Amino acid sequence: MNKTMLASALLCGSALAMTGCQTVEGQMQTGNPLSQPTLKSTIHTVNGDKKEVGQVFLRPVDEGVQVYGKLMNLQPGQTVSLHIHETGSCADMGKAAGGHFNPDNKPHSNPDDMNGHAGDLPNLTANDNGVATINFVNKKISAAEAGKYSVNRLAFIVHGGTDDYTSQPAGNAGDRVACGIIETM
Ligand SMILES: [Cu+2]
């Protein structure tokens, strides 16, 4: 952890310290102000240099689990796709993460479809600085430490292309470009 990250962690480590906190965690929380993230993933490229490209947090909210964070170092305007995959491993260029998290054996769909994969999430488009944000409430997963719908110890996969929310089994989203294990805070 570098010094900047450490300072952010200290500033944002408690609900009482949110004022003035400029990290993604502070900027994007909505509602339930006392509900802190329970899970977090630091995402790295799957190729040789394993560069860090972002962080995603998960916290329980009334409607489900808020998934929020940023991916950096994308091409300006690039749309990528993000899913929760079923195995908590980023080995073998991310292939070890397996397929989409799908505890109820549903088809792949758009992330708002309750009949789709629990691990389906919306596409992200990078801004002029190559930064893409996600802020989505997933109603099909749990941010608890364990359980059928818990995503603890599973993996985020970033694909280089756009998820069409239709093609099976994974939306024709393209190569796996980055990956992060989901872990307890
Ligand atoms: Cu995927």
C-alpha cells in the first residue's frame, strides 16, 4: 500500500470521517450512511505486469448490495464489461475465475433482470481520463461473509468488450483483461 492509499484508508475508515473524504468510497455511497462496505476487490490486469486498475466495494443496502468503484487506465470512451465470476482465482489470465456467478442456474441477461445471472453487472464506459465508474445495486447477491448468494471469495472479471446482455453464456463480452478477488474488508 502506498502513502496516498494509506491516507485515504485512514480518512475513510469510519463513518464519522466521511466529510471531506474524496476517495471513491466516500463519493459514491448513497443512502444508509452507516452501512459500511463489507467486501472489497482490488482489480489488476491479468497480463504479465498485473497493474492495478481499480477498486470495487460492496455493501448491503435495503434493496440488495451496492457495487461501487472505479476502473482506471482505460482508453477514453472505451466500454468494458464487468461481472462477478464464480471462482476466486485470477490465474491463467483470469480464466481460472470460471463462468459467471450463477447460484440459481439462470441464463445470462441484463443486470436488472431478476431471471439472469447473479453475477451480471452493467457495462462501464470510460471518461476522457480513462476512468469508468460503477454504482449499481445488485438484488441477486449477498455481501455477507458466507451463504449461497455471498460473493465473498469470488472474483470480478473485466472484459475488454461490451456485454450485449443477450448472448450465452457471457454476453459476448470479449477477452478477460483484468481481475480481482472479492475479500472481506
Ligand atoms: Cu465476465
